[in-house]
Amino acid sequence: MLKHKQLHIIKKITLLILPLFILSLLLSFASYGCKQENEATIEEKVDVVIKKEDIVEEDISVNQSKLIDDKFKEYVDSIELQVNEFIDLSYEDKEYLMEVAYKAVDDYFAGSGESAEPLFLEKYDNINRKVFVGFRVNAKIKGSVSARKDNLAESVYVATLRTLEDQRFEGGLTEDDVKDLKIAIIILGDEDILDEQKFEKGIHGLRIEKGEKGATYYNTVAIEGNHSLGNLLKKLCEKAGLGEDCYEDEDVNIYYFPTIHFATTRFSDEITTFYRCNVIDYKPDINKEKIKKSLDLAEGWMLVNLNTNGYFNYEYDPSKGEYIKKDNELRQLLCSRWLAEKSKENETIKQMHKINLEYIIRNWYKEDNNFGYIFFDNKSKLGSIAMALRVLVYSPFFENYREEAIKLANTILKLQNEDGSFKAWYIEPDYSYNEDELLKFYSGEAILSLVELYKEIGEQKYLDSAIKAQDFYLIKYVEQMEENYYPGYVPWHTKSLYELYLINKSDKYADAIFKLNDEIIKMQNQDGKPYIDYLGRFYDPDRPEYGTPFSGSTAVDIDGLIDAYKMAELKSDVDRMYEYKKSIFLGAHNLINLQFDGPDMYYLGHPERVEGAIRYAEGNNRIRIDSTQHTIDAFSKILDVFKLD
């Protein structure tokens, strides 16, 4: 009975507890479900936040880029470029005056007895300017004579008739030549007594006189012949029959004057207006099409100039149509490095690179036990050893030349002093030299080559050596910049500093890049004064010790500035991003204006030898391989880094 009662009590308790347990269990499941749902919701919200952050970061990047582009456009629009045409002639005016010149040729050979007076429109009355008309047939000069009348169109007509009588150049123009005839019209501005400081080659013409004797050169003579002012004066004295040193005679009067120059050419159906015998863009409106076109032309020229012996044609004089018999192995190796990189894109170029590489190894590469070096002209310089190493690192045949690469690197390590600095020579020349000056170029090249080899094969000693060297030159070239500054070291050290920053993220490298490149852009012409084709070049006329204007310097400065821009972008330094981008685009504008392309080859007998190449400078038409090679490197990076329209 007791047992039965106990069981009854347990049953009642169980019946009471079980629903509570089930309810508790249900509540627990519900709670767990809610928790899971809440966690899922939270995760979704976090994902949304993250996605929103990505969008915000992307929007910030897009907005920054747009702000920079808009600011650059405002800057471009603000540039006031003075073309200095002392007569306001429209394209239609120039077209009409050219028609007058060709009509004079037709009248001459047709023996027309009709009066030309109806051609001399009233709008050209009282424009009393001396006009030269020049003939060319397939780039050959066929005459050039002047005239000066009260009506500008009449001056053109009469000057053309006089040029038809000019027999000095292979007997002058024949009737058979007319189908290929191209005419240049050059209008002379007001004269001033020659001021050698103000005379600008290719912008100004010259006139010399003494008594009844005199002679004139218009502006094109200096560029077409690539003459210096001194050489022009000698030739002008001879032309006047006064003896080549007549310009030193106090009784001789020498004048200079501006010109307007337009012409028909075999390269265009349009009448072309020239500025310093060149066709230029006035405003730096940089876009993808312009950069890509210029890059393709430059690379085409480089490939054509790898000769059958396996090395590049080093220098060419367009005025004489001659290749210059000099060479420089370091500049050759700069081009070889580009060819090595380019060879990965195309099997034909790969074979060209192979031939070039074999030439280098066969003719310049030497070994001294475990040390490899480049031997040229009885000496071996650090810069050439470093650049040869870069050629091998970039080559698709690296594994075939791994041993040579390591031996070249061994030599660079051997040339490193205990304090991290370098020696300039492995084999010294037999003449005196300034090692500090050489190392302003070689040191950055050497550091860069070691970093690139480290990235290729991963051996720590190369990175350690590069860091040790960079730390030394950070002190000398950055901390002590005021005492040691020289523009030539900025781009090479910018490139090496940027590569090191990507490896160890040290802010000292970023800070150094900013300090160096903030200084380099101070040298750039950013207003197009006093001459519009100066816009974008890097040259400080107040510091001649920094070197003469040179397109290769502008191009390599751009190359370094692109790495500085990338560093500013990594640091979200929008102000510097703008300043560097502006400088890069202005420099690109300058180089495009210096590129041989189309009508500006009008006076050349061998345009195929120059098309795509970059001139040495605005007033110097010679071509050296490093100008074009540095331009290729810079423009390739522009296309890689900037999103151009």
C-alpha cells in the first residue's frame, strides 16, 4: 500500500515536471533559433558594412582621381601659351597664300601672260614683310629666294617667281619636278640687333650686312642643319662674301628676327604650320591614344635600330643622314633591358633579344674567377655591371644565364664599401675622374639591380646589400641633400627606394621618395615660357651644373616620378598625387612634341631612320638611343598606372 502510494506521488510529480521540461526545451530551441537568426542577421549586416566600406573606399578613390583630373584640366586651361605670330593669319589665309605660290609656278611653266594682280587681295595690302619661298622635291632643296612688296600675297607670288630662277641647287626646279613639288613660305618679323642671350635657335633667323654686302638665314637653317649660333654666323659671313670671321668685325651689323613658317610636305595633305621646324601640340592634353601612339612609334624605332650585328645603332645625325661612330655600353644595356622585357610578348622579339644578349656576352662580358663584369673601352664601370645584371633578370633566358647573373652580383657586392657605399669602377680608366659624380647615377642602378635579383632568386644577401647601400645614400643624398643634391640621382634612387618599400614597408623610404621628387619638379617648366615647346622639360637655367636640356633626362625623371606617384597613392597623399601626376603629364607632353612623326620630317632624306625617335632637345635634332629608351619605359608605366580616357 505504501509502495503504491509512493508510485502515485512520483507519477504526479512526473506529470507536473514533464510539461515544464518540454516547455523549457522548446523555449531553449526557440532561443537558440533566435540566436542563430540574430547571428546570421549580424553577419549579414557586417557583410553589408564591409561591402559598403569597399564601395566607400572605391568611391573615395574614384573621387580622388576625378578631383585630380579636374584640377589638372583647370591647370591646362589656365596656361597662356604665346605663339608669337606677329601677323594674324588664319589657316584659310595660309591656304590662300600657298595657292598663290603654286599659281605662280603654274603660270611660269605655262608661259601665262595674264596679270597676277587679281590674286593680290586687298586684305593683304600694307603687310610689308619680307617673304622667302623655298622649294623641295623629295626633301632636296630646289631653291629659295625672297621678295618684299606692300601686299603680302604679291610678296609670295614674286618670291616664287624668283625662286624658279634660282639655279644654285642642282639647276633648280624643272617642269618634271612640279608633280612632287613642296613649297615652304617663311615670313620675316621685325629685326633687332643680335643679342646672343636672347637669340633662340630655330625660333629666330639672322641677317648680316656690311656696306653693299649682306646675307640672310631664316630660322629653319639652324634646325635643318643642326647648327650652333657660332657656326651659323661663320656660314652667314661666308655666304655674304665677307670671310668666315666677319661677325667679329665691329663694322658688321648682325640682326635677328622672328618668323612664321608654313609649308606643304610629302607627309600630309594639309598645310602645316611649324614651330622650330616641328609640329607640336600647344596644350598638354594627355590621353591614352596619344601615349599609346607615341609608345608604339618609339618601340618600332628601337626594334628597327637593332642592327644585324646584334647591337643598337647608338647615335644618328638626321641633318647629315649619318650614323655617328661612337658608342656607350651602359646606354646600350639600358636598351637591352627593355628588349629583354619586351621579348616575353612576342617570339620574333624574343629571337632579337637572344641575338642581342649573345652579342653582349660574347663582346663585353668577362669573368675573373667568381666575378663577372662588363669590359668596354678598356674599363669596367659599376653602372654597366648593374645594368647587365638587370638585362639577365628581365630575360626569359634567365635560367640559362643564372651563373653569369650571380657573378655580376658578386662583383657589385665586392665593389661595396664597409659603410654601404660603392666604388665606381671594377677596372679603372687611365684618366682622372670624379667618383662622386659617377656614383650619382651608378649607385641607384646598382641598388635596383640587387633588389631585382633578390626578387628573382630570393637570396637574402642581395637584399641585405641593397638595404645597406640605400641606408648610406639616404644620408648622403636625402638627409644631406642641400650639400649633395644633383637631379641625376633622383629617378634611380626613387626606383630603388620604391622597390625596397614594397618589401619592408619602411616609412623612411617613402619619406625619402617624397623629399627627392618634391625637389625634382621644381626644375620643370610648367608655364611654357619663354617658348611654348619648353613646356614640361626638366632643366634649371640658373643651375648650369645640372646639365643642358636633354630629352633623356626628362624621360627618366618621369619614370621616377611615376613611382613617386604610386607611393603617394599608397599613402593617400592626394596633394602629392596631383603634383606628381601633373609633372608626369607635362613631361610626357614635352617628349611627344620632340618625337619625329609626320610633317616634321619634311627636310630629311631618310625619314625611315628617324620616325618614332625622340630628338635630343628642342633645338638639337640628333638622336641618341637613351632618349627613346627612357621614353619607352616612362610611357609604358604611364599606361600601366593611370586610367586614361
